[in-house]
Amino acid sequence: MSAAGSRITATEPMRAAPAATVDRILAETWPDAACELQATDPWQMLVAVILSARTTDIQVNKAMAVLNEHLLGVYAYAELDQRELEPLIRHLPLFRQKARAIVEAARALMRTGGGVPASIDALATLPGVGRKTACVVAGNAFGVPAVGADTHVQRIVYRLGWTTREHPLEAERAVMARVPPGRWIQICHQSIRLGREICRRIKPRCDRCPLAKVCPKQGVE
Ligand code: SF4
């Protein structure tokens, strides 16, 4: 069945896009793709990634600039009451949950010396830190090979036929199974660029996509 002009569902057999070709095209198209969250150390990266849920990197970077004017380092955050942090980030969605997660993570880190761990598993034990956040922090703050499967990555690997649904853990595993570890961090940044600029959730622009010839366009109407 052709993808064009017909609805494709997740239950139909789907020929997955060849990973090596996808990897090469993404690397050639967005060689400069990088994390757009502004952070100067692992703690700032952790705060920024917690703040990034359901908002844009631009909004997060504005919030980080405000936070950096008032707070320096994990100790300062651990000393806060959650209600003191909330006004500084209240323009962000889920600001109460984010303030609680940040303060609780800071306190947990202070109990073990204050350093942010580099391992994904250790990061994921912090309060309010899920596996996706842990992967993004480990990758971008420490260079640990990791797949931070955000909403763009989940959607794109599904449309490429690498998964049968949009799911963070399945997307992470699908990329890890197909792409060399040395490319995990960068292919996520490149997928995010693809997702923002071309493979949007609504009306993906397949006609101008560099992956169009190899992508089965799973789930695209
Ligand atoms: S824009 Fe279309 S062709 Fe490109 S990755 Fe998305 S679904 Fe595939």
C-alpha cells in the first residue's frame, strides 16, 4: 500500500526506513544541530530539562536567565522552599510541579554531596526526574551516549517505521538498536530539528523532507 493518499495505521506491516541512510541524511542536513538549552554546568542542565516539559527552549532559556540572577548552584536551590521558586517560573506550564521537582532534586543531591551524577540510572533516581530527562542530561552535560527521546524523536521514529507507536522507551530502544552509540546524542538533536522544521505533528511537510524517499510515513494521512 502506498503511503500517499491513503491512511496508514500502526497495525499494518510497515517497511522501516533504512537506519544507515536516515543517519547519514540527518547528519548531512543538520551537521550543526545541538542542544539549544542554555546551561553552563550539569545542575543548570538538569534544571533546564525539568523546565522544558511542554514548553519551548526559548521560554526555558528566558527562565534560566532569571533563575541565574537569583540562584547559584544546587545548594541555593536545596535551601529554597518550593513556594519561593514558583514566582520565578510561573509563566511556564506546570510551574508548581517543576518547582517541586527542582527543589526536591536539589535536596536529594545535597544528601550525596551536591554533585550531579553522570549515569542515566543514577539521574533517574532523583525525584521528578524520569528516564527521558536523565538521558538528555547525561548526554548533553556529560557526553554519555544516550537517546533523549522527546516528543519529536518519538514521532519521527514512529513515522520512519522504527516503532509501532509513539512511546519514549520504545523510541529510545529503536534508535539504540539501529544507530551507533557515538551518534545517539547528535541524531536526537538532528531529529528535533527535523521535527520542528519539517516533520511537524500537524501537516508534516513530506514534500520537502530529505528523508522522503526512504520514509514509509507511518501514520501520516
Ligand atoms: S516529514 Fe514525512 S517523509 Fe519526512 S520524516 Fe516526517 S513523515 Fe517521513
